[in-house]
Amino acid sequence: DTITTATGAKPSFLNPAFEAKLSANQTITDNTITKVQINSEVYDTDNCYDNSTNYRFTPTVAGKYLVYGKITTDTDSGANLDQASIYIYKNGASISRSRLDARGNTLGAFFTCNDAMVVDMNGSTDYLEIYSAIDDTSGNPAVKGDSTESLTNFGAYRIGT
């Protein structure tokens, strides 16, 4: 359950680290920023990711972390996507956003938004979360999840002090 190099060494500067994915679709309110309940851990080196209650990463070591997320949209059959956004939140506030704006185009239902950035974390109370907002023509969007494929995910790892 730890990251290893090609030689088998375990670089401690990469820990804590985690990646999790959404195991099934999560219906969200149309055009409303909503926390994505990413619930299926791929790995969690130091048990710092809560995959069942708050869906947040609270690392126990201070430093700089590369944090990343991906959401895949899902709209009702026949509906088209207008906009989709992924947000990285730190301590309950948005610090980064990536948006796909398809208004005026017929682009279909499934699109992916990605976001990544380096974030300073204090190692005690700072936490990270992923949010999304999707606006579609049906008014019934969802963030797409799957039990085998990583369609929507969230991860982070320490890259230094």
C-alpha cells in the first residue's frame, strides 16, 4: 500500500499519497457546485483520505502536494451538456477550477474535465476536496462513476517541503 520505485525503494517524500475513484454515478443538482463523493480508494499510503464520510484528503505531513482530479459528465439520454466544471477546494474554499463550456453547440452527454495544481499543506488541519458543477439541457446531470474504470478520480501526493 505504498509507492515504490523501480528498485523497490519507498521514497518517503511522496507520502502521504492517495488516489480514489467514484464507483457509481452521483446525481447532482443542475448547475450547482456539489462535492463529489469519491468513495473507492485505489491506494492510501497513510490513511489520510476519508472515502466514506467527508470525502477529503487531510495529510499528516506538512509540505507541497501535487493534487489532481478528473470528473466525467453524464446527462440524461438525449440531453446535451452546456457547461461542466471541476473545482479543487482547500479548507472549504475553491482554489482552482477547470471548465468546459459547450453552450451553443450540440456536443452530447459525456465530457471530462481535469484539474491539477501544487498546494501547500500544513500537515495537521488543511484538507482538500473535489467539487463539480454540471449544467445540461435536461436539468438532471450526474458525475459518472464506474466500479472498474477510473472515470472520475481524485488524488494527491507530497512532492517536497
